[in-house]
Amino acid sequence: GTTMKTDTADQHWNDQWAGIEQGSKWLTPEEDVKRWAQRFEPGAKVLDLGAGVGRHALALASRGFDVTALDAAPEGLAAIDAADLDVTTVLGRMDALPFEDQSFDHVLSWNVIYHGDENILLKTIAEIRRVLQPGGTYLGTMLSKRRLPFERDKYVGREISRNAWVFDAPGTDKIHPHYFCNAAELLALFSGFEMLWLEDREHEKPGSYHWHLKMERL
């Protein structure tokens, strides 16, 4: 039988990047990312996994780090190339990273890896672990289960496999699978990592809970 592809949200995001406007929130680096990068060694090799239009890749490159930006949506990568800041751009998928083992000191993946089912997510986390140096750090976000009731109040949703939900919300990326987890489930997913920092934070919209997490590769 054929298995359903679940990591399809890049189709939505490719269209978003094609129509991006100056001043968009997608162009401003997160405070968490700036704080994380303060502790990097000079010239650190950093992977921005799911880089979008490069708000983090470009900010990190402008601070002198050796940055690689990977995304499945070519429109975003074209925007990064156009900025001409010496970022290496790579078209690829998060669950099959085209890099050698231990080729990065740090990996960033902001609002990316939860776009898929648990199978895709586990493969992606294994790939992040593989390409990180031991002692290297991972900074990222996941969707919290605290968010689920809010989504279900707004849209008709169904759980397609454990913790992976799709919603009847045309014109948004919620028609593509999103993975929601609690803290214990999150820790179990990240085997081979030590948790350094974890916070369940509500973003701009009520109920928009995201886990913010920093891990160290063992």
C-alpha cells in the first residue's frame, strides 16, 4: 500500500515566501535565537533547518558565523541568496539531511519540525543528532498539547496518527499535519539529547502555545 506523505506544509510556505512583504514578522529574528548565539564560539558552523526567507540565517551570518540554510521551499532560499551574505543555501528535506555526520556546531529549527507525523519527526530528530557535534546545541520549537483545545474550538480536526492532527482550515498550513506533544512526550522524542531549557510559551494569539527548547547533543 502507499503511505500518505505528511511533511507537506512546505507547499503552503513556498507560496507565503513568494509574497512576503518588508516588515513581516517572518523577517525579524527571535530574541531566543539572539541570546543563544551570544554563546557561540567565533566562526561556529550553524545549520538553520527550515530557514524560510532567512531571518535567522542572515542575522547569524551577519555576526560572522558559518551558516548553512536548508529549506524545502525554493522561494525562501532565493530570498536568502539575494541578500548576498555568504550563507550556503541547500534545497532539501528535514528528515533526510544532505550533510556529513557531525558537520555542525549548532542547529536551529524554528517552528519547523512539527510539520509532519511522528515518523517524520523522529527521522528529523535523528538527522539533527547525526549532523551535530557531540556537545553541540539544538534550539527549536514544538507545538504544545495545551494548544490543541484552542485549535479544535476554531476548526474541525482529526488525529491522523498519534499526536498528529490535520484541520479543516483552507488557506492556512493547518490542512497539513501538525504534531502536538506534552513535556514527557517531547523528552522521549529527543533521545540522545540532554535538555538545557524548556518553556511552554503562548505566542501572540490566545492559546498559541509553543514549546521553546534548547538541547545538547550527547
